[in-house]
Amino acid sequence: MFNNVAIECPEPVDGQCCVYILECIDHSYYVGFTTNIKERLMRHEGKDASLWTTVRAPVALVYVEVHTSFIEARRRESQLKKWTRVKKERLISGEWQKQ
């Protein structure tokens, strides 16, 4: 169904923000950030988070980064949204960090 293996959703921690990538049923990627990853993922699964994921449900969590700063997380989200599909796939697979 999905190209990537879904990962376990981490428990939210006060003061942390998560940048995440979801793989949608049509194999597109959605990049977002949140202070409560479990709640946000439930909203995506319930088709109540974004128009993009609502029409492309179900979704699978395939990547998460934890940040200690809201600003840092927003910047990283913005950066990842500009990346090509290939670059996102390399990040998801772990190949990007090997360089």
C-alpha cells in the first residue's frame, strides 16, 4: 500500500516540537510540524488536519525529527517542504544523514 514503512509515533514531550513527514495513499508526501505528534497524527487520520491529507487518506507516519525550539521546527518544516521528492526519500530512508 505505502512505499515506506510506517514508524511508531513518539510520545509528546513538553517544550518539544516535531517536524514530520507523512506518506499519503497516493504516495505523495506531506510535511508538517506540531507540538503534539500523537494528537496531530490522529487529526490527520480522522481527516481533520489538512485538505491535502484529507483527500489522500489514509496516511502513514514515515519520518519524525524532534526540535527543542518552535522557531527551529518551523524553519526545518519550511526547508523540507522545498526539497524534491528524491531528497525527502533519501532523508526518510536514512541515506541523507550518511553523507
